[in-house]
Amino acid sequence: MKVLILEDDLVLSEELAKFLTANDFTCDKVYDGEAFLDQAKMQHYDFFLLDINVPKINGLEVCETIRSYDKTTPIIILSAYGDLSDKKDAYSRLADDYLVKPFQFEELLLRINSLLRRKVSTDTPSEDVIIIGDLKINKADHKAFRGNQEINLTVKEFQLLVFLAEAQGRTVSKQQITEQVWEHNFSTNTNTVEVYINFLRKKIDKDFPVKLIHTRSGFGYYLSLVQ
């Protein structure tokens, strides 16, 4: 499990990372909200820990931004503010939990594990469902969603998206795409693959900060949270 920590208290940040690492987590640390959002877009994380009072972009605004494109990754707010109004503000921005400083690290670990168990129980997909970040593909219903937004796809666009997703991050060539998606009945030139990839990018990626469809120059295309 990989955790991204937003905490500008360098001592506390280091102590949190050491504790979580000792409990089999992998931790990255950032010290301002802007750096956090940049880092969250670059890599996939299983959990976010956010302090509120940090430089550049505060933790509540960071939480709200994350939730605009990622509805499922658990978020715990760690804050010295303990008033009910502060907690209401955090929950209104769709934080999953709120822990007031100072706190015991063991209690934090209990809350993290509880939220992760809940996420696994609710998000475990069937064979007909593929989930990659906030992208959900329902093969049985021929529907695709990013967050809560349904993406309107043609039959070929949907077949191409499923083929890329089922490759699980591996690069697939234009030839593989033509063989699998067009089943060798490929009467037009191979630029058609590029055209359909562009169609997908406009629908799947254009309006979202995290891009999922990537090109590996000279080799082909892949679908992944990480570029």
C-alpha cells in the first residue's frame, strides 16, 4: 500500500513515514498543497493523509481537488483544529476521516486499515468490471465512467478501451489492436488506429487532470495511471 503524506511539520512528517513504513506501507512526503497535487497526478496512491494548514494550497482545498477526479482513494485529515465546524468542513469536501493532533500513531493505523478494508469490500470488481483509478468499465453493460460521469462511446471506441485496459499497463502495438479490435477486417490504413486513440483521449482524458492513455513512441499505446 502506498501513502502520500501532506505535512509541513518536517519532524512529524518523518515520524509518520517511519511508523507507516514499519507497518508495511510505502510513503512519499510533500510539504505544500501544490506539490501534493502534482505528485498525486504522477503516481497511483492507495491512501492520502492531509494536514490542513500547509503552504500554497491548504489541505481542505487539496481534498476537494482530489475528489473532483478521484472519488474512492481514502483521505484522512490530520489537523490541530478540533472544532466541530472544522470537521464538518472537511467532511463536506468528502474526506473519509478526521484526526485531531496530537494523536497516537496506533489509532491512525487502525483508522487507515479500517478504511482500506471498507474500500476493498466495496470496490472489488467482478470479472465484467475493470477499475483503473477513477475509470470504471462495465463490460456487461457496455458502459464506461470516469468518477461519476458516464462516457459516451461508440462500439469500436468501447472495444478499444477494453482491450487497452485488459492489457494491464502493457504496451500494445497498432498491429495487435487491428487484430483484436478489428479482427483482421481492417480495410483502412493503420492511421485509423491513431484516429480512434485520439477519439478515446478526447472522451476519456481531455476533461480530467490525470491522463490514462499514453503513447510509447515506436511501440504502441498503453492505459495506466502512471506515465
